Amino acid sequence: MQGSAFRELPHVVILGGGFAGLYAVRALKNAPLRITLIDRRNHHLFQPLLYQVATAALAAPDIAEPIRKVFRRQRNVTVLLAEATSIDLQNRRVLLADGEVTYDRLVVATGSTHAYFGQDEWSRHAPGLKSIEDAFEIRRRVLSAFEAAEREDDPGEQRVWLTFVVVGAGPTGVELAGALREIAQRTLARDFRNFDPRETRVILIEGADRVLPPFPKELSRKARMLLEKRGVEVRTSRVVTGVDGEGVSIGDERIQARTVLWAAGVRASSLAKSLGVALDEQGRVLVKPDLSVPGHPEVFVVGDLAAVKQDGGWVPGMAPAAIQEGRHAALNIRRSIEGKPCLPFQYRDRGMLATIGRSSAVAAIGPFRFSGFLAWTLWLVVHIVWLIGFRNRLVVLFEWTWAYLTFQRSARVILDRPLGGPETLSPPTDAPSRRAADRPRLAKTEESDSDNG
């Protein structure tokens, strides 16, 4: 039990258990501080591998670690499962949905969410990928589309079910598109009787003039070539003008598709607005060079929520940058407690990686540019090393080895949508297709077996 002496220590509140928040807490280990980490979820999520949960390569627990478990041996940390609704800078309070917490120093690392460029109604038909729930919903839609195609008599309707559109060709979009083609070509190739999964269309749409816009141009060209070699239809310099339950509009062109996935943009957490300071067009806080909020040196904003300018450009919203910012905020908190001036943040580019699929990736590390199997191997190693939790590393390594040897994905379970979630895209059970209606009923023993699935 923590005594009165501990309660008199300076109180640091950290909002968000993502990369930035997690590494800020770790960097304050053994510091003479009281730390309260607040997150509305009880787990840290390794977002770079979230698309693999969405595409049935990994199970959710493989890339998530309970926050309390992560810090069970760090005695100066208290973890609260709560949702921050606003921040009162004047009174140094964080207002929660069910209470409040006061602070001496504050680190805001609540990340970002999907951005639909003012067309939020599209979210119902084109889910993004930021949480485990998002991954489950995408997996359900993808696998249900194949199931719907198996039940469909009309070849035209079957083609619509087997057309997948991914909007946005950043790393997430590229990885999703490559994984979808791999599922169709390899994983499900022999699982269906009424259509050939290898005829599945995957269309990747990007508003910029190339895929992977943050990457060097030669790697963007290589990534496009690798995607097209796998059968992905890549369309650049094309802007989506409409999304509904029947497909996507790109200007005058109409693409009929029942499954649309969104990877086109993000906007900062709405918590940034409560700070009452200047924000950029994405809603990120325009922080000072030391990552503090202008006029409030006791408050630091890090990760996807921070707009950090350096060397004439913006620090990218990627995991390595968030980790470095979290650590730097922790360093400046230590210095401020000791009466020392805060130091400006200096981002160190560790490189960029993106996988296209099996044995294929692109990488930019310093002056080096490479692709193919070597880049893919590096991608595997980096993600295993940075994954939180020893058990998770072992499980993911085993799953990847098994998938590489067998071409199979072990997490192909369709989960029902949560209450209040997007409407299902699969055919209603009370209105089967003609082919399904003409089939004889399954034997009783087969029906009971299905309860175990």
C-alpha cells in the first residue's frame, strides 16, 4: 500500500495507453513521481499488425497486452480504466466521464481516429481500422462476402460480392489490399465450390499520384509493381466522391462492390479541442519544440495528437515517432521537476517499412532502399521485436511460420456484429438465395456440429 509520502510526490497524469503513452510511462520508471495512466480500454494495442487481425492472420490477443500486466512491476504507476472527456488547463484537471483527476504534469497521447473528409455517413459502409472492434468488423465483412458469393446464383451479383475496394494507399491500405489478394489466391482458393476465389477483384484507390506517398518515389513505384503483380488494381490520382452499400463512386465512374474498406485519412482525437489552443487542419495540437502546449509548460501532447514541425516538414504520425515523443516528454518532465529547462524534441528517422504480402515488402532505412524478400524479412523482425509481451512474440512468430508453410490463416472466424454496430452486409437468413433455397436441409448431426464453429 502506498503511504502518505508517496501521495505527496508530484502527480503525472498520462492520457492514452498507445505507443506514446506507454513509452512515456516506461521512461518515468524509478522517477520520484506518482503516475496515473488513464485509458478507456484495458489493453495496449499493437496497431501496425491490426490489419492482420482484420484479414484473419492473427487473433486479437496476439497483438494486445493488458495495460495492468505491462506495468505490474512499476510501483509508481496507477492504471485507471476511464474515458477522458475534456481538460481544464486553468485548474489542472482532467474531466472523466465519471469523475475527475488533478495533475501537476500532464501528457496527452489519445491518438487519432478515422477521417472521412466531411462525409461521416460513409463510415457506415466503409469501416476504418483503428481498434480491435474495427478489425473484427472488417474480418466479418470480408469473410461474409465470400460466403454470400457461394450462395449466389447470379454471376453478376457474385462478382459484386467478390469485389473489394480499399480507399487509401498508405501503409495500412497497401497492406490490406495485398492481404486480401493473398486470401483469395491462397487461403481460400480451394474452399468454395460455386466460384473460384482467385477471380476476386481488389481495387486500391489513392487520391495522391502514387501509392505510399510518404515513401521515396522509387519505393512507391516498386510497391505498385508488386501490388499489380499480385493482381491488385491500383488507381492513383483518383478521389472518391461517394460511398454507399452498393459500391463506390469516383467522379463519373461507378464501382459496384459490397465491401469497401477505409484507409484514407485520420483526424486527431476530439480531446484536443478542449485544450483551447491552436490546431492544424487535422485537429492536431500545434505544440512547441519541446512538445509542450503553448502557454502551459506543464502539459505535453505527443503521438498522433501532436503536430510537430521539424526541418521544414512535419514529423510523421507513425509508431517510431510516437515512441520517441513519449520518451522525450518523460525526459522533459524529469527535467522540469528538477528545475532544469526543457529540451527541444529531435525526431530521428528510423526508416519506413510496408509489406505487400508473402515474401514481399519495401523498406527505406537511411540512404538504403530495398524491396522483396529481404525487406519482408526485416519487416518481420522489426515487428516481432517491438511487439509488447514475450508470449505475444512467440505466438505471432509461430502463426507467421505456420502461415508461411501452409498458406493458411488460423483466425477465420466470423463474429456477429456488436449491438449498435454497422448493419450486416451478408444476406439475411430469412431470405436465402435461390441456390440455398433449393438445397436439402442438413442432417441433424451436421447442424449440431455447426454449433461448435
